[in-house]
Amino acid sequence: MRKRERTGFWFVLPCLAGVMVFYLIPFADVIRRSFQKASGGGFAGMYNYVQVFGNRAFKLAAGNTLCFVAVCLPLLLLLSLTLALLLQHTAASKLFRSAYLMPLAVPAASMVLLWQLLFDNHGILNGILGQNVDWMNTDASFGVLVFSYIWKNLGYDVILWLAGLTAIPGNIYEAARVDGAGSAKCFWYITLPNIRPAAFTIVVLSLLNSFKVFREAYLVAGGYPQEKIYLLQHLFNNWFQELSVDKMAAGSVLLALAAAGFVLLLQKSWDREEEM
Amino acid sequence: MKKGLITLVLAVVAAIAVSPVCFLLAGMLMDNQELTECLAPVFSDGEGFVRWHIIPRYPTLQNLVELLLDAPEFFQMFWNSVKITVCILGGQLVFGMTAAWGLARYQFRGKKVVYMLFIVLMMMPFQVTMLSEYLVLDSLRLMDTLSAVILPGIFSTFPVFIMYRFFCSIPKSIIEAARIDGAGEFRIFLSMGLPLGSAGILSSLVLSFLECWNMIERPMLFLKSKELWPLSLFLPQIKAGRAGFAFCASLMAVLPAIFVFLSGQDYLEQGIASAAAKE
């Protein structure tokens, strides 16, 4: 038995060593640096953190990021759940799933040209709407970003919902139908309560995916986009270009804490699922 | 009636989802004159709006041929993308697969801690680890080499998680039977784990491929020299005057991803779903 225990460890060790070298040990260094002065390296206490919180760009970026998540997440979840429910009633489900997943495969870089043509002042969208909105240079840019995020992640979430929905045993529905429950009642009393554990996972995954929307934003609008879509990711990027190691270190630690909090919540929900 | 309505709704959303790819396709087939005409409102600040023809007036492969025969920089970057993707995927197969097997099939001290660690890392946005990655790459003198992009990618823990979920679902009795027959532990991994977990391995490969092919942040920060750039950084740099060229290049970047996506769609779906529901 002891020997087998060691075998398991040997299987994991190479990967673990790599993770240590490239992620863990340097991150420990980042934590150390977050308490150090940028020049000279003396102990700075909470100075860097205070700096970050007092930073105007940080407040703007954090506010925008929160606002973005607050708008996108409910929209995406609702839309994808609706589609997943509808997909259960169609024979061509596979074909539609392919279509919804397609954006996931399309590199952000390939979409840059299209986004420029679509959202320009003289672009296609204004042509269709018959309006003259300057999408990228006014607060409307926020809408463009929301659309990009939903376009990209819709299929991913639909698949997640479908996985959750098919995990609900079919005989519950049959029993309810025999008792005369309509489809609205079935949805309210069976689907919703049973999909809750999956829903939680989906929320967390979508939240973490929302950080990747930076790609579209950055490629279309560059490092300093319109103010409404200046996200935390832009800020980190610009700190990196300026080599503001002190601010970046403090910022990374804060962001890591926030993300770790969500992950722990997710882990709890997985554990509960395993008990069931 | 109700069925028809459902199909209509689904089809409209599907059309919106796929339209950008069709748009690229149409752009690739247009000749330069038609492109200039269509795009004039944006690029030469003319009047009116961009109009788009779903079906080009005179379909031609002229721009595509030009790209394939007369654009060495495109091939350079395409090749860079291929190198990065293949190396990362290969590395994940070696390191990630063994780790997933070890976590899924063995008990050892500290296993729970390692597992938690991998999950937390997998969920971290890139912005959290970017400074630490930079620090280690800089101290290893790897900045501005392809390794700067490849090495951290290999030790991404997301594929480990996907394969772990699939390895866990292999019935214990099969493994025990092999053990009783006297197979060594590594032999069991190779001849039982790999074939029985192949769905999980393919799922993680498909997901990783799409991720690597689309990589933006790492190359942008860690690669200074243009000749090392992957395609995903090159495309946005193409100047507006070369719209035809840009369309072809964009489409050529999409094609491998679409190909992997279509041939691996089942695995992709299984991989995504593995996070939401227990197998």
C-alpha cells in the first residue's frame, strides 16, 4: 500500500514541480513585493495597497469591471438557459449547438476587422439602424463589449445548462405530468430547484470567463479605449508596460483574493453535489 | 405552430452566431474593387454606410492567392502559432495527463491540497499571474523567446482538471483486475488509463487548442520581437488599405480552429459539460 501511495505522488510530481516554478514560487515573491517599496526595496507596509485603492484609474477600472459583470452575467445566463430549454424541444439540437459554439472557435484577432466595420460611425450597424451612433467612442462602447462577451460565451453556457438539465431524472417530469402539471409548473417546481447546483457552477465559470473579454476590447480599441470600457485588464496591462511593479504586485494579490473567494464558493457547491 | 416558433427563435440566434464567419468568407472572395467600394465609408471617410454583399459580385480567389504566394510574414506568424500550439499541447499531454491520472486513481498524503491548488490556479484570470510569470521568465532569461509563451502554457492546470474528471469515471474494478494480473502501475496507466480516458484527453486537447490558437495576452507581453509573434497578434496590425489581404489572413487564422472545432465538437461539449455535472 505504501508503495502505491508513492506511485501516485510520482505521477503528480512533474506537473506539480512545473506549477511550483512557474506559478507558486513567483507568486510568493509577488506577495512579498506587494509590501515593499518600489525603489530601494524597504518594507512599505500597506502603502502599495493604499496607493492602488487611491488610484483614479483603479477606481474607474474596478467600477467598470463590476458594472460590466453586473450587466453581462444575468443577461448571458438568462439567454443561455432559455436557449437550452428550447433546444430540448427540437430535433435539430446538434446543428444549433454547433452554431452557438462556433464563436468559441473564432479567434478574437480574426474578428477585429469585422468589429471595426460593424461598429464604425459609417459602419454596417448604423446603416441598418439608420442612425449615427459613434459606437466605439461614446458610452455605447459598453454595449459593444457586452455584445462581444455574450456572442462569444453563449454556446459555452448553453452546453453547461444542457448538461445540468439532462442530469435531472426524467421520471420526475413524467410523474408530475401524470398528476396533471403543465410545462410552466414543471419548470417552476422541478427544473428550477434541480438546476440550482449546476447554476452556481455556471455563474462562477461565466464570471471567470468574463475576464477574457479584454481580448476583444484591447484588439479593437487598444490600451486606452473609451472610458466606459477601461477595464481592470487594461489597467494591469498598462501597469505592466510602465513596469509599476509595486502597484501590479498589490493589484495581483487583491485580484487573486477576489478570485479565490469565488473558487472556494464553487468548491463548496461541488462538494455538496458529491454528497447528494 | 409552437414547434415552428421555437425553431425560428433558435435559428435566428444561430444565424447571428455564425454570421461573422460568413462575413469573413464573403470578404475573402471579393475582388479589391468591390471591397474598396463597399468599405469606402469607413476607410476613406466617405459618405453613407458600409454595405455588405453576402454573395460577392465577382467571386475571386485573387486575394487568397496573393496571401499564400506573396506574404512571407504571414507564413512566419502562422508557423509561430503552430509551434506554440503544438508544443503546449504536447507538454500538456506529458505533464498534465500523468498528473490527472495520479490525482484521480491514487491516494497519497497532501493529495487534497494539490487538487485544491490546481483548481484555484485554473480559475485565476491571467492578470493575477502575469507579474509572477514575468518575474520567473525574466530570471530564467526566457523573455522574448517562444518558451516564454510555451512553458507557462504547458503547466496550465485546466487540462489536468478536465482529464481528472474523466479518469475518475473509469470503474475501479477494471484497474484492480489488471493489478491482479500483475501489470505494473505505469503499464496500467498506459494500457488502461489512456484508452479508457481517451474521451477526456481529446476534450482537453480540443479546449486547449482553441485557447492556444487564440492566445493574445501572453505573447503580447512576453514577446518583443515581431518575428516571434503568433498570428493572433499579427492580424490586428494589418493596415486598413489592405482589406482584401486582412480578410484572407483572418479567414486563414479561423480555418484551423473551425476544423478542430467541427471534428471535435462532441469532445468539446463533453469537456465543457464535465464542469457542470458529474459523469
